Amino acid sequence: MSTVIQVENLCKSYRLGVIGGGTLRADVSRWLAKLRGRPDPTLQIGQEHHARLRGQEFKALQDVSFEVKQGEILGVIGRNGAGKSTLLKVLSRVTAPTSGEVRVKGRIASLLEVGTGFHPELTGRENIFLNGAILGMTKGEIKTKFDEIVDFSGVEDFIDTPVKRYSSGMYVRLAFAVAAHLEPEILIVDEVLAVGDVEFQKKCMGKIEDVSRGGRTVVFVSHNMDAILRMCSRTMLLKGGNILIDGDTRRAVAEYSAMHATQLPVMDLRSATRTSHARMKAKFTEIKMTSSEINSAWGMAYGRPLGFEVTIESECVLSGLELGISLFTATGSEITSNLSSHAFTLKNTEPGTHVFKAVYAGLRLVPGSYCVQLGLRSEAGFEDFIPKACEFEVLTSELSSKHMTDTFRGVLVPDVSYEFK
């Protein structure tokens, strides 16, 4: 197979805060103050740290080299800030490299963010023809694909409505449908499919695989490790603008998961918002997510075990201590509420630091955002209560699209195991 993307010694750097005051007047004021040795007059109180960073160089990509063959699906993974989106913008010619060389053979269609290349004042129909023209398609070619694009996107009832009135999900569905159906030689997809619903994401994954089987090339960025494992035979793991791994997908995903496993998400609860009636003879100080497989900060894949480790500090001996953990959806609907007294009640708790571990068995939360509520009480009454201790996200996966039929309704009582030390 021939090489369609060749990158050699690619570097991309940015200078922090050199320009961009918002107006020419603000930039001139900043420049004059610097000449006179005075503080930046455009800064708000507390922004001195950002002022010290002005002019410093940030290297988003450092000496990156790789090749992509025709028909290959290349996965690109890494933590936020690793350089993934910058790399795609350079490949798409949205931004120019600071140094190095990028050679691309063929027509590129990019989906870097919701509505890339769309004009908000134009209708969905007009934007399909606009995007096709940008890709070099003739009007006749676009017409032959038009019905297929509209059917795939599912926005046929709104095709003659200006896209500025579309929801983010409608926007990305139409944008992906256009990019995938106008037959580019290279399709570049950033983490935008998360905006669509589960059924549409499943359709997108199938379409990406069809594109590859047709001999076209796909560069795919995602935090969804299930999708990466399913579609990509080769994956690049980026860290700090460098390629850490370029090869077998399972090895890259395992290394990525290990990076998160050593840095489990932790929330300091000392300054968390509490209710006014809390007694605070004992209080929560920290909550940690201990799920066995964490795909992103405060995120987990559907179907994986869910666990939390909660640290408590007690000022004195407390009797009958109970810990309550409740899970809520982002809209405030209660999913489950549990007390440690269902398993045991501590007769006496000595002063000092104690750790509760709670593990939910068989609780399959549908993909979406959730928050954790914590309550602590003794025989004397409530000691501490935090309505929103932390938030986490359940990510979509192939497993969720197969087995998820509806969101949970009502209050569930799953099997919860506790450990206290």
C-alpha cells in the first residue's frame, strides 16, 4: 500500500499571551506599560501569574515523525493537552507547523469540532453543497450523494432550516454525514462523535469502517478506548507533544490506561460546599474514584465496576457512625442511595483519619454525567453532609450500545460492599 500521509520532524510551538488583548487599544496599552516598567493595565486582580508566562514558548508538538498507509485506520490517543488536536489541525492545514514537513496525498475531509466548515446562516441543504465544493466535488457528484447524506444524518425534517438553529447533536450528525459520504481520500475525525446519541455513534463507527474497507484512510482521535480497540489496528499514544508509542493498539491502550491507573482522580473535600446544619465533629476530607478501568479523569467505560474511597477525619470518639453515598444524574434524579448501616454500624470510632471503601457490584449506569452525594451521621445526628462531592462520567462503548435500552428510573438498591479502616 502506498503512503498517503508522511510527517517528518514536525514541531508546533505557541508563544503564550503575546497578543490578543481583545482590542488594538488593549495591546498598545500593554506594550506601553511594559516599556515603562509598569504592571499590565489590562490584567484583573489575581492574574499576575499569567502575566509572568507572557512570551514563554509552549511546544504543543515536538519532533513528531510517522507515516500512514492507504486504507489504514490510525488511532490517536493521549491525555488532554498531549497534542492530539494540534496534530490533526496541522494535517488538515488549519494551522501551519513551526518546523518540519507534512506531505499529504489525496483530498482531506476534516471533522475537528462541531460544525467545522459550516456557515451558520445557511441551511443544512446549502451547507452540504458548500462543503462538497470545498472538498472539490462537482455539483452533480454532490447531488448523487445528497439523499444518502440526509438519510444518514437523520435531520431530513430540518434540512431547509439554518444550521444555527440546530442542536449540537444535529450539527455534528450532519457534519459527519457530509464528511464521510463525499468520498475524501483521507478522513480526519477528532473527538466530536461524543456529541451524538448512542445509536448515531454506532452508525458512525460502522461508516468509518466502511470508509477504510473502501481503500480510504482514517485518522481517528478518541477517548473511547472501546472504539479505538474495535476499529484501529495501529494506534499512536501522545504525551507532552511526543509520540510515546506507535504500533499495536492493545499495547498503546494498555499504556494509556496505566497512565491513568497511577493517577486515580482525587477530590479534596475540605473546602467543598456543605449544608448549614452539619455538626463537623467528623468530616469528609477526600474522595477517590477506584474503578478498575478508568478511561479519563473522573470517567469510566460502561459496564466497568464502580468504586469510591472516602477519607474521614474524626475529632473525637463517635458512636453509631454511618456513611451514606447517593448517586444522582446530572439533572438531579436519584439513582441509588445506600447507608453503611445496611452492612454494619460502627459502635465506636476513634479520633483520627479513617477510610471507607464502597464498591458497587452489577450497577450498569447508562452513558452520561453523574454526581456523588455524601452524608455522615452518628447517634448524635448529622456530622457532615456534602450535596455534590464529585462528578464523574460514564463513557459510551460497544457494550453499552448493545445492552443499553433505557435510562434507569426510580431508586435502585444495588449490591454494595463496604470496607472500613
